[in-house]
Amino acid sequence: MTFSTMLSAVSLSFVLAATAQAQAPQDKETAPFTIPENGITVPPDLGNVTFELPAVSWIENGRPIDQAEDALELLATADRHGLDPRWFHISQLKSQWGRISYAASAEETANFDRELTTQMRTYVKFLKNGRISPSLIKNRYSKPIFSDADADLFLTRAISNGNLKASVKALTDSIPMYNSLMQALAVYRELQKKPGMDQPLPALPGGKLTEGQPYNGMPALIERLVLLGDLPEDTPARPIYDDTIIAGIKSFQQRHGLEPDGVIGKGTLAQLNTRPIDRIRQIQISMERLRWTPLMEGERRIVVNVPEFVLRAYHIRNQKAENLIEMKVIVGKSFNTSTPLFDGAVSKIEFSPYWNVPISISRGELIPRLRRDPSYMEKQGFEFVTQSGVSQNVSEDNISAVLNGQARIRQRPGPKNALGDIKFIFPNNEAIYLHHTPSTRLFDRTRRDLSHGCIRVEEPVRLAQFVLEKQPQWTADAIQKAMTAKKSKTINVLEPVPVVLGYSTVVVKNNKIHFFADIYGQDKILDNAIKKMAASRNIPPAS
């Protein structure tokens, strides 16, 4: 019997024995419980027994086992995951390995065994949890933590089964896009070796480059676009900015969250001049986030990637995302009203919703507007909700009541309602939800950080069908009818759908690497946190 099988049997025994003991009459002595399949006899007081799991060991009969060498190789190539091998004392371990492989004292061998276990434990925890707890940078996610005990059990099973490398690979295989980012990291490390990639392109004539203009930096521009995959390798040199190069620039712009207009201006030139080392760091930061963002728990999930301005909804089967739905979203304004990063679950949907205006918006925007133009109240369907009832009278008494917290302003359901015609509610302390919008033209913009913090969705009917798929009475027609009823109606979602507000500035789509602006400065915050952690381990800043 393998250790893994034995552990599973003991775990099952515990459950069955505890159940049998709980169900037995209290005035009779509980007999030992035997598992028929393997003959394990479990004592009646199993609940009081403390099990000590076998320690992780890389030594057998005084010599290192083959998988000790595999472990060293994994640590030495941790940079494939965007991790620095120096974090795992790889030089020290290799030196110890050189001694114990030939002749070493029992003490040296034991020291190597302990050190390798410590570093492999740290390594697998980094792959499962990331290096930085998201709570340290005010990201609130509920993904379970992979503990020291979990890591030791994982390593013990992998060693026992003789598949350490495959087991470690499986830790990240199920994370969406993770393997693609590993490949992207390798691509940019190769680009880093190209001398021309670190050299800024020549200044643009007149500050921008448009069709038909000559440009003395054309050879370098063509070379760069070829290396980045936005132009074919056989693109010939030319002095004029023509249709062929414009097509390459449009591809580049589309991959970098820029307006794909084919004009090289200040923003496009800045992205073209971004060094591979900076892209490498951006990819590493994105991989770190993926490790602790809860993307594959449960049966289905809604994920908003804030800097990409995209929502994805999918089913999870066999640790793979299937039946992907993708749509544009509008998120909170950069820095001013940023969308917070956390996870929750859509538990209710409100059709034809009222919008209860947050006091911050009432105080900072709406009340000043009403004082300038009282007719705005009725035109936009707003009303005061006071202790004595509902009123559209823009009086100082009603305004003062709102400012003093004794009343609120709300907007009635209808075509002008800021929430549109549907709201997806996932309880949280930030008053954040998904909703539609009457301003659908804003989805045509490339950069869409335009809201007060909530997320506006482009295709609300499609998203509602996904959320309500286990409530078959809610067809597309029924959803559309409820959205246009102009009468508020809230329904419960029978099986709440997890929703994640995430943040990744690097995305691989259709085998192309896309980079997005760090609109909230979250990459910089995480990078600084990692650098502080590295400093605490005496790792040089370059790591």
C-alpha cells in the first residue's frame, strides 16, 4: 500500500468510525470498526488519536535518492516560474550535494536533508500561494492557503509515488493562462538578448508619425516589429511609413491596449521603447497574481480583469475552464474611484433597479448639480427618500437631510437609470456590483476606466443567462421582459455564482501576448512588496 493510499484509508476510517460512534447508543461500549476492503481496524477512540505523518526525506540508506536531484533541478530552474533560484539557497544546496554524493558525514547528510526539505517546502508554497499575501496589498481573496503541513504532505506523496517533477508541474497546470505566461516569459528573455531591443527609437518628426511620412528610424522600427511578431520576418526595409508598416503598428497597438489607429504618437512610441527587462518584470508580476487569485474553485465563475476591461464567465470541469463567455466592461476611474479587488458571489439579481445614490456622489456631484439646476431632479428621474416619504422637491430641507444622513437620493427605474436595467448583486462592504448602463456608446472606447467603482457590463442578458442557467424559467425573453418592465423586481440566484475582481496587466489571447496599462498602480505596489521581501532574505534588488 502506498503512503497516499494509506493516508486516504486512515482519513476515511476516521470519518466512518466517528459516524458509527455518534450513532451508537450511549449506554453501550462502541466496538472497534473494521474497513472490509483492507482489513484496517480502527479503535473506538480514534477521534482522540494524534497522527504524526512521516517526515519528508531525500535520504535512503545514507545516500540521496534520485528525486533529490530532481528537487535541485526544480529549484535551479525556478526562474521559469518568474522566481529567483537564489530565494531557495540553490548555491548552498548544490555545494552540499557535491559533498554528500561522494562522501559526507551523517551530520552533513542530515543538514542537506533538512535544508532541501525547507527550500522545497517554500518553493511549492510559493507556487500555490504566491510569495506575497494579497491582503498585504489590500487585495481580498478567499482562496485557501497551502500550509506547511500541506506542502510536506504533497512532497511526501510525490516522493513516494516517484513523480516529483510531474506533481510540481500539476500545481500550476490548472491555473488559467499560467503556462502561456511561462512561455511569454521565455520569449522576452530571448528578446532581452537582442541588442537593438534596449535602444530607444529615434524621435518622431513633429511628435508623431502618420501614413506617407519619411522616418530615419524606419529600419529599427521594422526590426522591432518583426522581433515582436507584429510584422512578417521577410518584411523589406523602406524609408516611408506605408500601409505595410501601419498594419504592423495597428497589431502592436491592439496588443498594448492602445487605440489601433496606426498613428505613432507619444503613447505608442513609449510602448515601443519599453525594454524587454521591464516586460519580463510585468510578466513575473502577473504570474504572481495568478497564483493567489481564486480562478478555478467551484463549478463556474465570473472573472473581471480590471486593466483589460474584460469580463469572462466560464464553467470549471476537470480543472479546465469551458464554455467561455467574454464581454467588455467599464471599471472604476483610475485612482479616483478605483474598483476594489476582491471576490464574492452573485446571490441576487435586481431587474429594473432603483439606484440608491452613494452619499459621496450625492455630496460631491449630484447636490451641487441640483442647486445649479433643480429641474435636473425630475428630468433624470431622481427623488428624495425621507422619513416622511418620497419627494422630488429640491428644497434646502431635503438637501440638508441627505447631507446629514437622514435621507437619501435614489433614481427610479427607467431608460435614464445609471444602473441600466439590471443589477447583479454580490454582497460586499464596498457597495460594488455588476450592472448595465444606458451609456452603451462608452463600450466603444479602448480605455474604459470611467465608473465610480462598480462594473458596467456590455451584454447583461447573456450574463444573466449564465448566472440563472439552473433556473430554466429565466429564458432570454423572460430576462429581457423583466429588464424593460420599469418596475423593480429582485430574485434570488438558487446557486450563487462566484465572482472575482482581478488584476492582470499581461494576458495571452490567441497565442498573442497582450500588455495593458497599470491603471491603478497595482503592479508597482506588488513589485515593491516583493522587493521588500527579497531584501529581508538578503536577495539583491535585481531579483
